[in-house]
Amino acid sequence: MNDNNNNNNAKKTRKPASGSTAAPKKRVYRKNPAPKEAAAPAAKKAAAPPAKEKKARLPKEIRKTPVRIIPLGGLNEIGKNMTVFECSNDMFILDCGLAFPDADMPGVDIVIPDFTYVERNADKVRGIVITHGHEDHIGGLAYLLKKVNVPVYATRLTIGLIEAKLKEQGLYGKVNLNVIAPKKTVKMGCMAVEFIKVNHSIPDSVGMAIHTPAGVIVHTGDFKVDYSPIDGEIIDIARFGELGSKGVLALMADSTNAERPGYTHSERTVGESFDRLFKKGEGKRIIIATFSSNIHRVQQIINCAVRYGRKVAVFGRSMVNVINTAIELGYLDVPEGIIIDIEMMNRYESERIVLITTGSQGEPMSALTRMAMNDHKKVNITPMDFIIISATPIPGNEKYVTRVVNELMKSGAEVVYEAMYEVHVSGHACQEELKLMQALTRPKFFIPVHGEYKHLKKHADLARQMGMDKENVIIAEIGNVIETDGVSMKIVSQVPSGRVLVDGLGVGDVGSIVLRDRKHLAQDGLIIIVIGIEKSTNEIVAGPDIISRGFVYVRESDELISQARTLLANTLAGCSYAELREWNSLKGKMRDALSDYIYEKTKRSPMILPIIMET
């Protein structure tokens, strides 16, 4: 026993042999050793890479200060473009245009946006920025500035055209107008607006890069890509691409030509067509109708007039105003003596004259329409006239333009219009240019603007073809509040919006009821019933007399009018003393009785207006 114990102790205390460097082994004791069965699964788990490591975790997007985009015009319609941008307690407005009335707006002169939301938040408005000088972008500005007088920022020519508008409205000198060149930036509270050069059918057109806390929003304005523009200033594609490389939150792009494939032709092609047509019109007076604000087109007409030894006379108030402004600011190069006063026109032979006039859309009161109807004081159309309509009809105006063309041809004139020759090119981008803008800016979200629903829908489809997610494309309506925090974008609410009708000096006093009455009068005419009642005895002493306007010609409808009088006399005879004293009830009885009778006899429903005179 003792020997064995000694041997065991010796084993425990045995030292390494002399010269050895090995350290003594130490036994490690674990408190809770794992069972052997668990070792295999644990080994497998350790050997296999973690599932989370297979897919890298994306950094969580940070939501930023929300920005609200509120279109008040220009969506699902042509014209009256206006958009509000709002962030925290700051707001600014981009464009403020007008639209021309539809056929269902008799007597209305122009249509402007509803400014109710802007008026309610007038203290937040930091300014108004304008993309270019066309009526559908500046035509409503004077009406807005009467309600909310804030600074206006635009390029040089656009400011010049705005000044002319303000003079007409008695606001000249009362508004803070600021000229901003492309590549410059304007501060709007917590936002900033950068002006970017684009091509359009009027010089000094710009798009906007709106720098907000949520990200950069690019608004193209009206644009196209013209590599050979008349003024030599090409769209700043590089800047759009630079913004896209840094990250664009949202793109708002012009949709007017979204249905047209390919590219928009350069404005220079019209100049080439003019040159051919001036040769063709040799020996005749040349009359050219175009948009008053298409200064590039006017420049090319003047160039042709100089080349062919003709003098230029200008007709139409808006055309005269725009050309004078463009000459004054240096945007039109006109040799001395080329433009002559209307009064001097008769001193020259007709074949040495070019007339530039308004009326390319067949507007009833325009100079060309009055010429066509032989109602112009200075110009009579003859077979010695060669007429060029250098414009495409705005949707809805086709029948007016056709009527003018027909009347001009009836007078013996030769008429050239857009369908026959290249006498007009659009100022708006076609599909390939719209795709180019998408590719340059690479936006996270997309909002098509400027167009009817079919244009917006087609533009949205193009964006999806370019790889844009469907949920990131918003087809909005006017009054929608589109909110984005840099992570998401959605329509969150609605603000007051719509159209305000301007008739003469009246703004907004023609509403739906007045329009309904005007349509009623236009469709079925008017019948007026007049009776006289003795005040003291309450007896009918005169009438009923019937006056018709726009319903039937009284002298040719004696029987109908006579029977109507008899019916009204019998109706009045059946009224009690109390009913004769209650005039509203009495008018209602006469109106109902005559309305039923007229409809039975004629199947028409004229407006019936009873008038009671007390004697």
C-alpha cells in the first residue's frame, strides 16, 4: 500500500528531463461540460456562415423635413400652370398662367387658377419664380399679385413681358421684379431655386432645380432639346446630369408631347420652310400668323423679309407688345427700316409687304379672323395674298382654325398651314427627349406635369419603361397635396382649387349659375312676361304681354304668342286676392303654366322671366 502510494506521488511530482524546454501541462476543469451529442450540431452551426451575413443589411433611410408639392393648375388640362412648394413655414410659387375658355364658357375672356390656398397662407409666401414668358405661365400673375404682393424672379426677357402685363393692370412699379440668369440660385426660406437653361419656343426659358431639406426636386418647365437653336444657347444637359449623379428626389417634367415618338425638330427647319415659301409667294403679299410670344419664329420671318427685300408690318396688340419688348431688350435683331407702321403700309406695293399677325388659333377677335371675315379696317384679303398659318391648333381650337382657313380661301387667297408644310415645330419634348431627361436625372420619384390626363398617363408609362417603380410614379390632380420626406412620396390631402373665370373687369363673378343661364339663353332663348297691377285695388290693369328673344320671331308666330297670352290671362283670372299679393307665388304660377304650354307646342324650354309692375 505504502509503496503504491509513493509511486503515485512520484508520478505527480515528476519533473521534465534535464535540457527539456517543454512547459508542464495544466489540466483545465470546466464547470458544466456540454454533452457529446450537442457537439456535432454546434460544429455544423459554426461551420456554416450565418444567414444574416449572406445578405448585407441596408442602412435605414432617414426621414427628413417634409416638403409639400401642391399643383393648382396645369394637370389634366392645357394651360394655367401653377405649382406651390411648401416646407415648414416657407412657401413659394412656380409659374402662374392662364387658360383660354372652352366652348362651354360663353362670354368668358380667360381662365385663371383659384388662389384661395395662397391667399390663406400669404404670410408664408417668399416669392414667385417663372420658367418662361408664355401666357400659360405668366397670364395669371397680375391677378395673383393684386391679392398677394411678393417678389417675382425670372429671366430678363420674361421680366420684360411681365412688366407689360403689370402696366395693363395698373401694377407697374408696385411689384418687386428680379432678373435672374441661368445657373443662378434664389433663396426661398429653407428652400433654394436654381435656374437651369432649357430650349423652348421662346428665348430665356429655364427649368428649375429646387433644393429642399428632403432632397432635390427638378422641374423642367416647358422644354425640348434643340442642338441648333436660333439664339445658339443649348439646353444645359450637363447640369441636369450632374444633379442626377448627386441624387434627384423627384422629377416633374413637361408632358405636352408625351404621345409623340422620336425627337422634336429644331426651330431652324421652320426658317428653311419660310425661305421656300417666300420664293413661292413671289409677287404676292405674304401674311404670316403665329403665336405672339414665338420670338424665334418672328426673327426668322424678319430674316426672310430682309433677304427678299420686303417690309414688315405687325398686327395684333399682343404681337406688337411682345415684338417691341424683344427689340428693346435685344432679343430680336431687326435692321433699321424693316418694320414699318401700319399707316405706312399702303405706300408700298403689296408684293413688297410681309404682315405678321395674331390669330393662328382662330380666336374670334384676332386680327387674322377679322381679316378672314372682311371685318378688318386696314386689310382686305384678295387673291393676291399668300397666307401662312405657322402654328398647330391647340386641342379644342381645330374647328375655329378650319373656319378661318375656309373663309380665307373663299376670298381667293392661297393658304398654307401646318399639315401641308413644315411651317411649325413644337416647343415641347417628344418621347426620346423625355427619356433622355429621365436618364440624366435618375429620379427616385416622378410626377408628370403640363398636359391632359392622356399626356400624363403616357409620360408615366415612359417612366416605367425606363425602370421607374410603378408606386414611385404619381399622376396627380390640381389641388392634391403631394408630400415627401425623402423616403416616401404620396398624396396626403386636398386644398381648394379649380378655375376662376375672368369676364371683362370681373374676376370670379361669373360662376356655374351664370354659365348655366348663358348656356340656357344660347340654346333656347328667352321669353319675358310683363303684367301691371294696380297697387290700391290689387287688380291687373295691363298685360299679360309677351316679349321673345332668341326663341321665336313674334311676327311670324302670332298664333303661338296669342294662345300663350290667353293661357296666362286665364291663369291670372284664377288667382285669389291673396295670391295676387304674393308676387313670388304669382311669378311661379305664370312661369309653370307657360313653360308646360311652350314645351308641348315646340319641345323647347326657353328661359321664362316674369316681370310685375306696380302702378
